[in-house]
Amino acid sequence: MEAKRKDPLSRRHRCARVEMSNNHSQNRGSDMQVTTYGVDLAKRVYQVHWVETDSGEVKRKVLRRGQLQGFFARRAAGVVAMEACGSAHHWGRALTRLGHQVRVISAQFVRPFVKSNKTDAADAQAIWEAAQRPEMRFVALKSKQQQAVMGLHRIRGQLVKQRTMQANQVRGLMYEFGVVVPRSWRALLAQAAPILADASRGEIPDLIRGELQQQLQGLRDLTGRIEQLERSIGAYRAQDEQCRRIEAIPGVGPLSSTAIVASVGDARTFGSGREFAAFLGLVPRQSGTGGRVKLLGISKRGDPYLRTLLIHGARAVVNHSSRPGRTMPSWLRELLARRPKNVAIVALANKIARTIWALLAHDRRFDERWGQAMPVPVL
């Protein structure tokens, strides 16, 4: 009687294991199964989730930081999936050197697969599940050089914010005493310095005059650091042929080119220019039901820094081409005639993003006459 009761349970366990094994990832175009690992990254403790290919047994393991690389060095080459978070690219490069295929997934695509309570084990299992979705999008691994360039951009962006905050504070404090300075940190340095240096004017009390002068000196120091960072970014640009190639596009400068090349990595990760524009948040959000889809404002997803650079570049193109004696593309002129200026600027930024993808993904050079040379279709 005991044996009869155990048989159905054992058969049920075997069926569950076979089902899990069949759900296991395989190399496309090959009959050989590979093991997929879901790794939940952290600073000190790492959680690994995988399924054995031969038995279908679910495995979980907790590793310390010093044990992670040794664990994967002893395992056969497989697919290692992890979230796009701190140190993900570092571990991705390390595991790639060990022969594994690394897939980095954005955290927003992993979250729907977390079951019930959020724990390290649940996160690792969710990463494992997400990595095997057929339409999952992955983040391209970045080199140390690319991460270093993006680090320079982040530091520069922070210093620019600090300079703006400090300039606004000095301008506001001087306004409290009746001194009006134009809205520009350059104008502030040019006009506020003589006012603060002349104690005989009596507009600014001596109690605060010295501190305001120190604030102006801080603005000069911040400007010097920003210029030094821009020179370092320019040195990287001079060595990268891709940066110089996409700078031929109107609206793309040294900052935009280096930031895009460093953050995107391999442009062929995106299937089309529209996917790249969607990655930057330059396409409209969609809301629909019952077969009716309504287009909303731009999604503003992805990296806001890259999107800001492209929109500012598009704004410069529109302002420059609007001057007397300049020519504007016909499609942009017609769009400005029927839509607000900011809408046209975002549309131009979208077009710039698609052009950048075409140049990088297909290894082409920009030709501004290409669109004019295309034959007009006969309708």
C-alpha cells in the first residue's frame, strides 16, 4: 500500500522535472542545451538560480563576492543573465572572458517576473525567467573605456548643475540689495565682480560682500573643471572614428557623439532606427483599446541625458536654419507651419537619432544630399 502511494508522487516529480528541462534555454540553431543562470548582483552576497540540463533539478546557491568568479570558472560555458545595475558590466566582462554568454536585462523587464515576496532568491529566479523570453531586449555590454567616458559626462553634468545653482544664488542675493544682473553665469562673472570689488558704491553690505566674492571664485573654479572635462572628452572623441562620423549630422556635437557612442555600445543591438529612438524616449506613448490606439506625448524613457543632448542639438539646428539667408528642409518647414515649435524640435531629434543608428549599425557616412537625390514617388 505504501509503494502504491509513492508511485504517483514519484511520477509527478519526474514529470515536473522534464517540463522544467524542456523550458530550459537552448542555443538557437543547435540541438545542444546550455545552462542559463540568473544572478542577482549585490555588493557582498550574490544569489544564483539555474536548472540542471540533465536532471531538470532547480538549483539555488548563495555566493560571496570572492566566490562568484571561481564558481563560474568551474561551470561549463552557459548563459549568465543579470540585471542592469551597479557592477553589471564589470561582471559581464569578467564572465565573458570565462567563455559564458552574458545577457544584461533592464530592471523594469525583470520586475514582472518576481513572484510574491521580493527576496534575493526570487529576484534571481525572475532574472532567469526573463532571460528566456523570446522577445526580451538586452543591454549591450560596455567596455572600460566606454564606462569611463560616461563617467566623465556624469561628472560634467553634476558640475554644470552646481554652477547653475551657485550662479542663481549669487544673482538672487544681489537682487535683494537692488543689484540686477542678467541671466547668465558669464554675465554674472563679468558684471558682478566689479560691483563687489568697489566697496565705495555701498550697494552690497560689507558683511556679505566677501562671501559673494568667494562664490564668484567658486564659479570660476567650477568653469575651469568643466572645461578640463570637456578637453578629456574631446581627447576620446579624437581617437574614436564613430564619433567623428556621426558628428557630420547637423545637431550632433562632441558631447552628443561621445555620450551616444559610449552608452549605446553596439548599435546593432537595436533592430531599427525606431527602436533606437524608442530607447531614447523620443517616440509617442500609446494608449488604446478595442482596436483604437491614441498617440500621446513622448515616452521620455531611457537616459534623459542623451535625450536632452539630442533635443538641444535639434533646437540649435532649427534656430540656425530659421535665420535670414539660411535654408531649412522642406519637411521641417511644413511641420513648423502646422505644429508648435517644440513638437517640431522633438521630431527633428527623433530623425537625428534614427540617422545616428543608420550610420553606426550599417557603418555608413552621412550624406546630406541623400534625401534630395531620392526619386519622388509617383502616386
